[in-house]
Amino acid sequence: MSDITATPRLWAPVHGEAYRPVPYRPERMPADEALAHAAELRRRMGERRTVRSFSPDPVPEQVIKDAIACAATAPSGAHQQPWTFVLVKDPGIRLRIREAAEHEERISYDGRLGEQWLAALRPLGTDAVKVHMTDAPALVVVFQQRYWLGEDGTRRKHYYVDESVGIAVGMLLSALHLSGLAALVHTPSPMRFLGEVLGRPENEKAFAVIPIGYPADDCEVPDLVRKSLDQVLVEL
Ligand code: IYR
């Protein structure tokens, strides 16, 4: 390791005045503690399931807000933080989103997806009916800011928006799960209606609708098997 950190710079830094570093010296976690944390986290993350059958019971709103705050710590292209999280509790708005999503999904399931896609979805038991949108007490609709939009209409390019928002959504799902809430990533297609229903500005594009709540008492999930670590990890 020391060899690598000792590698000399071969070119001069070009960031000039804009780069204002501050010290970062997190306390190093002892290995035994790290192993215990990692094993426990792996176990708990292994219990996460995508839920499509929600209890209408209310959830502590602050838990969702804290999870969104966790998601917003995600790394992003040029630290542009190109995300907006719309927390929808209003039952009327949730119903409008459900109806618009079901309208699109019906067209998708009636053929737009194609036979291969429909066959891939069959083990998940999904269909065009999206009761979870109205059963779950909250929806978080995640928007990507495709570009920065100033109040005077000025636009500035955003970088790696898909990657940044994808990472943030992963962190949101982890935070929700570790805080005891169930969620579903729903990506109705096309999603343009979400910006219209929620009154979002032109630079924002819907990325996913995430119903959040507790699983229904009679909730069932598909009997899926995750790939083993051996199957997903390549060590060199
Ligand atoms: N958007 C549709 C279809 C769907 C697509 C994929 I890929 C999934 O993993 C699950 C569903 C729907 O929400 O039903």
C-alpha cells in the first residue's frame, strides 16, 4: 500500500483556486469491529425484498425523510447532486399517479413489452394493476435533474446523471430497509405524466416511483434466489 500512496505526481494540478480541500481523518475501525459490522450488514441486506403488497398503516414520516437525507449523501458527477425526491402522502395525488401508471402499464402488458420481456417478468407475478400506489402510505418520486436550470432560464450541463441518481436510489432503498420499511422501485413507462402531475420543472425527468410502507399482513413475494458471492465476484 505504501508504495502506491508514495507514487509521485507526474503532472501539476490544474484545479487552481477552485479546489479548497479540508482535512478528512475518519477514525479507522478496528478489523474485528469492521468484520462484525460487515457480516451483520450483509445479513440484514439479505433480508430486503421488493414488496408489492403494502399495509395502509402509516409509517413514521421522519424515517422516510432521514432515508432521503441518506440518499442525498450519494456521490454524484462533479458533485452536482442532480436529484429531487418528491414525497407524496396526499391520497388524491397517489390515486392520480396510480391511474396514470395503470393506463400506461395496461398498454405495456397488452403487448408493448413484447413476448420476451413478458416472459422474463412472469416469475415476478407482476401485472398492470398497481394497488401499491394507493395502499402504501407514501410514494417517493425520484427525479433526475437532466441539467441545471437557473431562475433566469440559464442551463448548465450535468454529468453522469443516470449513474448519480441510480446510486442515490440504491442508498435510499438501503436506508429504508435498514430502518424497517419496505419499498418497491416502480418505473412506469413512459413516465412523462409524473412531472406533469407533480408540477416539476422542465429540467427534471422522472426516474422511479418508490411506494414505501410496511408489508401487508398477507404479503407474498416471489421465491427468488440471489446469485451467490462466487457468481458475482471476480478476484484477481
Ligand atoms: N414497469 C412494469 C413492468 C416491469 C418491468 C420490469 I424490468 C420489472 O422488473 C418489473 C415490472 C411494471 O411495473 O409492472
